[in-house]
Amino acid sequence: MEEPPKDIAREEAEDEEEDLNFEELGLDPRLIRALIKKGIEKPTPIQRVAVPLILEGKDVVARAKTGSGKTFAYLLPLLQKLFTDYGSKNKLAPSAFILVPTRELCQQVFTEVSSLIELCRVQLKVVQLTSSMPVSDLRTALAGPPDILVSTPACIPKCLSAGLLLSASIDASLEILVLDEADLLLSYGYEDDIKAFTAHIPRRCQCLLMSATSSGDVEKLKKLVLHNPFILTLPEVGNIKDEIIPKNVQQFWISCGGRDKLLHILALLKLELVQKKVLIFTNTIDMGYRSKLFLEKFGIKSAVLNSELPQNSRLHILEEFNAGLFDYLIATDDSETKEKEEVNGERNAETRKSRKHAKQKLDSEFGVVRGIDFKNVHTVINIEMPPSVAGYVHRIGRTGRAYSTGASISLVSPDEMEIFEEIKAFLGDNEKKDSDLITPFSLLSKNAVESLRYRAEDVGKSVTKVAVRESRAQDLRNEILNSEKLKAHFEVNPRDLDLLKHDKVLSKNPPAPHLRDVPDYLLDPKTQEARKFVKLARAAMGNTKSARHGGSKKKFKKSGDPLKTFSTEAPKRSRNGGAKREDKGSDDRHKRKKKKSI
Ligand SMILES: Nc1ncnc2c1ncn2[C@@H]1O[C@H](COP(=O)(O)OP(=O)(O)OP(=O)(O)O)[C@@H](O)[C@H]1O
């Protein structure tokens, strides 16, 4: 049996192969043209090494840092193979399965494949499935059958047991299997689903496993699914630790008391000391709403993203943020809790039960951090520190994607010093103790923070637990209504991104005018300098438009707004449990309110 040369990837990527372009990788001209239309001209290191191997038909395990272009590294050769090798076959099941841990990723990969297929003008059909889809929708999606299936793993056993996918058909048709974000698949509780599926994977099927970090789970999956794979590690995770986070991301931290976190976030945003767009992470949903409510009292609008919101709304919030419709997104990252459950041995049978239970409220297939390709995020802010090093790496990886630059700022309270030290120790170079990769954020002075303290504390008092609870419930109600409309709208206009806003003000009282603007006397000379510096940097990067005034707005048709075109006759074939709860009364209520909400 052929022994795979383990380090081939790194050497090739770093040496003479560095200038290889997509043509030299053997990529089909249609794909190259599609990439050029997307503004992508040269391959990233992982693409340089993975594409030729995958085209040759090798099994590959690819580990490369966040934002390094792993998706195209497998999608491009996969599509090319479907164009040529497997396209013409008379199939009874899809030729390619791409399994991802979350719905958000499902949607992201589906969108990316669909857009490549369209740009290449080839006749390939791709569908996305999630486990909450009713059997009738799954049947419709699988009719044909499609060439490519993008799904969470839980969906496959469901399709098998419902007879929608047959073992014999998979055996005859399946040529490529991709496990994307492999390090997360098991911790999301998919081990049994993947095991159930492996029995049906034909021996000849080419298997690809993509991951940003290495872990026991990745090893487990590797053994379960792959045959003598090529291991591509870029860079070698574990040896070059500072390479785990891209060099183009500057990492900062601010020491502050737990009770001063909102004050600090206010200072950073209100004094314009950070580059937009900004992705803000919290550990709990309540903290997400608390932050939103607090900021909106100062005229800073933001949208919230969390596992409680209906799927259609979540996907739409992501699309809008990516399209530049708003500058601040507050995301609750609770994937850590799931990983902790895994560590505590609560997964598998037990956890599956609790997952089902949890689903009534939170979506266990939600994942806001891993793999989601937030576009043009210049700054990531951790209001609260993630509970683990991996969590930190993945959050920070939402900026500095591919060849872009970014910054991260972590607000660290005394309670969080332990995890912060752990993160620093992991990322730092042990031999040079002073060479910390995470440095203090010098643009925000103590004076600048103190100048806002009085206002912040005053406003902070009004953001009570009750106000947070009410806003959370209100937002959920809004989004359940939005979700149904979005679904109906996107069934008819799948490509249309409309002007439905997710960053509208939740608090009952509008922000007081005197809190909207920061008077000059509150700005000390150092802060004024810092503001100028950030503005100059923004201009140098060509990032001068705020989201609200960005050009992307023009693309959206007013006539396509589902809130304007929606009527009670709209189709109600929702797959979404939350959306189904909508009653006519609430719809009418919404109609009365709809003018306000746009
Ligand atoms: N060759 C390239 N040149 C420029 N941009 C690229 C290239 N390849 C991919 N990108 C862009 O880089 C971004 C990140 O890519 P991708 O999402 O595949 O990263 P990833 O490695 O999967 O990250 P993560 O581990 O966080 O999922 C995307 O916006 C993608 O369009």
C-alpha cells in the first residue's frame, strides 16, 4: 500500500510552488473564469496543494487555519470531477455528499456551490438538507436525483430510514464525500449519524476531511471514513503556534472590570476607535440583548444573532451583514457549551435526547463561529472571553479572511484572566516571553473611558433584567414573523436580498438626543488623535463608507421586500417549527406594524 508523504503540502506551498496559479493546478477554464468573476485570481496555500491531489482522486485530510480558503480547496476539484468524470452517469443518488455541522454552514456552502455552477454554466443540481425538514420536502429535494447534496449528518440516516436514499443507489452513485469543519462534527453530536452512514459509503468513494484545528475527533473521523489519506497541514498546527491565527490579524486586549464591559464597548464604538464592520461576541443570549439595548440608547444600532432565532431569520441576518446593510453584529457564541458537554461525556445517546429537548427552544444545529464566512469584518470584539483557546481562535478567525486584514479586541475582566493567560501561552512563543501576540489596545485611554462613565452608568441602570427579557421576547416574536415571510419570499425570489431590517431598535424609548453625539469637551487630545488615526487607516484601506450608506444598498429592489409583498395567502409550507407557530392574529398585528418596522 502506498505510504502518503505527510509533509508534501507544507514544503510545496512554501517553496518554488508558491507562484502557481489556478491554471497550473490543472483547474478547468470554466472554474477559473468563475473565480475571476468573483475577484479570486491566485490560489491560497491550501488550495495550491489540495486541488491537484483531489483532482488525482486521493483521499485528503486538510488542516489549515481559519479563513485560509478550505472551502474552494475542496469545492473546485469536486465540481471539476462532476463536470467530467461523473457527470454523465445515470444515477439514482447524488455523486457528492458534503456534510457540515451547522445549518448556517449548509447554507453558506450551498450558496457557494450554486454560484460556481451558475457562473460555469453547467447543468449540475445541488440541494441542501437539514434534519428539521419534513420528509415530503426531503423527498422533493432528492428527486432527480441532485448531483451534490449539502447536509448536516443527522439528515442522512433520516433519509435512509424513510427510503429516500437507498443503500444500493448510494453504493452505485457516491463518488466524493466531504466532511467539512470535521473537528466540530463529533462535538455537535453527529457521531452516530456518521457511523450509520459509513456503512453505506462505497470503497471507491474519495473522502475529504477539512478542519481548522487538529483534535482527537478529527483522528477518530479519519479512521472511520478515510483510506490511507494524504495529510495536509498548513502550517503544521502545534509547531508554529503563532500561525494558527493569520498574521494579518492584529490582536489586542483591554483589562477592565466585569461591570465596565459595556462602558468599554461604548467607548470603542462611540469614539470610533475601531474599524467597521464589527462583529461582537458574547457568551450568552441575554448579554447579547443587554449589549444591544445599551448601545442603542446611545444611537448605535446593531443586530443580534443567536441560536434562539428562527433559521430563516438567522440566515437572512448573516446575508444582510455580509452585504453591508449594517455595521455591528452582536453574536452569541454558545458552541463552547456544546463542546464542554462532549468533554463531560454527556454526548451521544444521552445528549441526543437532550439535544432533542433543547431543540424546542434553541437550535442545536446553530453555529455562528465555526466556518461562517463573515465578509469584510475588520474588527472582532470579545465582550466576554470564550471559555477555551479553540473558541478564541475560531472567533478571531472571523476577521482577516483570505488575504484581508483585521483586528481583534478582547475585553478581559479579572475573572477571565486565567483563560486569557491560557490563550496567550498557547499563542505565544515560549522562548521569547515578551513577544506577546496579544498586545494592550493603546488607542483607548483611561481618560476617554472615564469621560463616558457617568453617562454609561446612568444608562446602564435602565437596561434591567426585565428590559433584557422583554427585548429578547420581542425580538423573537419579530423574527418569527419575519422568518415566515422570508421563507415565502425566498421560495419565489431565491436570490433577492431585501431591505427587511434586523437591527431595528428594541427598546421602547428612543435614544435621548444628548446621548447620540459625543460632545467635543469629552474628547481628550489623545482620543482625538486616535480617532484621526483610525479614520486615516480606514481611508487608506478604502473602507470609508458606513454600511448604511454603502453602495450595496442599491442592489436591493424595494418591490421585492417580503414585508411589502407578503399577504396572508402566502404559502405556509414552513419547515421551521417556530415559524409555524405564527397565527393569523399575530400576522394582522404585524401588518399594522409593518410600516414602522421598515
Ligand atoms: N484564492 C483565494 N483568494 C482570495 N480569496 C479567497 C481565495 N479562496 C477563498 N477566498 C475567500 O476567503 C474567504 C475564506 O474562505 P473559507 O471560508 O473557505 O475559509 P476556511 O479556511 O474554510 O475558514 P474556516 O476554517 O473559518 O471555515 C472566503 O470569503 C473566500 O471567498
